[in-house]
Amino acid sequence: MVIDTLFDNASSVMTVVSFITFAGILWWAYGHHKEADFATAAELPFADDEEIHHG
């Protein structure tokens, strides 16, 4: 039936879209342009509360 073909095609398209989204998230998270941001975030637990609130 036509509806079965439609659902099969939609399933294939969603699989590809999901994989591309996953790959994009990996690229964003592990890209070299984020190293400075991650280093700053890693130091936040060790920062004094006064320094965070006052700059």
C-alpha cells in the first residue's frame, strides 16, 4: 500500500536526520573553538562566590 511506503520513507529520512543531528552535536561539543569555553566552565566550581557575583 501507499501508506506503508510513505511510513518506510519517513522512517529512513528521520534516521538520516537524527544521525546528522547527532554528528552536529558531536562536532559542536568537541570542536577546537570550544576549548576556552570548556576550560572556563571547568574552573567555575573552584571560583569564590564573591568573585562570581562581583565580576
